[in-house]
Amino acid sequence: MTFPEQWDDGTDPSSPEHQIHWYDDRTAIIRQSLRTNFEGPFIYLLLGDERALLLDTGTGHAQLRPVVEELLTGQELIVAHTHSHGDHVGGDAEFDTVVGKSAEEVAAYFGFADWPEGVVEFDLGGRVLDIVPIPGHHASHIAVYDRNTRVLFSGDSLYPGRLYVFDWPAFRASVARLAEFVADGKPVEWVLGAHIELTTEPGRDYEMGEAKHPDEHELQLHPDVLTELAAVVAEAGEEPVRIERDHFIVYPV
């Protein structure tokens, strides 16, 4: 299980519209090139025996469906989102089966009885995922834990960059709940988010809207970073506050 030495960082004008890396033989990490949109989102394709889950569809500035179809091996494709901001749902129109964008639609599809409480198992066939509601950045936000790879897909709630918080109480509760979920016996190898906005210099971010990212921070975060995030937002109290750390910046908006 590996990561590339360097992701597309926007500095090569001839780079493909999507960079594809197989983390293992059933987990594809797709990055939309920064030259197509400054967000440079990461998209994840998880293959099971019967179904495949595509997490997010990018900004819509680069055609994604042909890329995904090349990677499938006969599974039924389900398209869902870590959350429903435009840079994660922009390619939805290319696909046939897409989970709805609202918290109510996400809860109904996965079978949550008391959103955002609880955890739901989602079986792709020989590959069970745990779906954890984590509103705060967006009302419909989820994290996905893959029991096979021990990877936690965290969307825009934790990644090496600016963690935009639109609902402070919900974000604090969600991060605490996610950290508790992991501590209760879900071993995590890596946390993989949806963007990179930090440089290799601890705590230093790129300018907003910057489409070139020389010296990018690694995508993958150690699970201790989730523990750190939960601790600092808990200590911050009930009033929103910006928090700068080596591997993330909490950024209330």
C-alpha cells in the first residue's frame, strides 16, 4: 500500500486532467489536476466484489466518468459524496446513480435513524465500510472508514489545509464523535482528506485560489492528527476561533 512521491501540483501544464494512483488493488485515489481547477480535489473509488463506491465527483471542470469506467471491473457503481459543496459534486451529471446532496437524502440512503448520531455499515461485497455523519463543514458531511485498508476518508473535515467550519458546535461534536469512533476499536492506518492546501513548512498554507502548489504537504495524515484536532477544538470552547497547527488550520467562516 503506497502513495506517489508527488501528486500533480499544478506546475506542469501538460499534466493529465486526473492523476490516478492505486493505493492497493481495490482502492484508487484520483486527483483532479490543479490546472483544471485550483481546488485540486481528491476523489476516491472503492471497489467491492459486487458494488463500487465513488466518493465525490470533483468540480466538473474535467470529465470524470471515462476515468472511472476504466477503473471498474464489472461492479455496480454508486456515487456518493463526502459532502455537497460544489467542488465535490460538480461532475454528478455524468453519472446515473447518485446519492442525494442534502443531509436528509444522505441519511435516508444509508439508513440512519437519528442523524447525525450512530454509524451505519455499508457493504460493497467483501468490503464493509462504516459511514459516520460529521456535519460542521457541511450539514451532509460524512466520513467513511474502510475496514479492509484501515483508511479513514475524511473529506473536508480533516486534511492538510484550511478546515472551513460553518457550524462550530456541530463541527466540535462531529470531530469528538469521529475521534471516539476510532478510539473505540477502529484502527486507522491513514486519514485521507479531499485537498492539500499546506506546504511542507509546518502550518504554512498556499494563497486562496492558488493553482500551483510547489512543495506540497503529503496527502496522508497520521491518525494522531485526528486526536490532535479533537483536542484543540474541545479546548477552544464554544466560541469559534482560528487554530493553526502543523498539519491543519481550523478556519471558522
